[in-house]
Amino acid sequence: MTTWGLVIETTTGNGESKHTETFVTAHVEGTRAEALAELDALARRYAPEHPKRPKRPKRRRLFRHGDGFLLVIDGA
């Protein structure tokens, strides 16, 4: 059985210390269709926490291309 992963890439820090971090947040096993359905749901629920700001509504856009997703959250 194939294992699929949800990989998150985020920018952290500010000014000269700003950098990109990448990490795997989930693994899903199954067929391609099963995995993409589950990964789609996980991507839609993903909510990054900003360490200095309380939760507030943000514009979210989830794009899919082939086997990948791109979630853009304004202000995150």
C-alpha cells in the first residue's frame, strides 16, 4: 500500500532572521483517490498559529494541481 504525506512549508521569523521551514504533518495510506480526499480535508482544516496574534478570520484559498495542494492564508 502506498503512503502519502502532507508537507507544510511556512515562513517564520522576521527581518534578517526570516526563513522557510518545511515539515510533514500527516501520513495517509491508501489508493491515490483515497489519499487525495483525506489530504484535501486535512489541508482545508489546517490552521497555523501566529505566536503574537490571536485567531482572527483570514482569507483562505486552497488550490490543487495534480497530486499537490497549495493553501494560501492571507496574513498567516
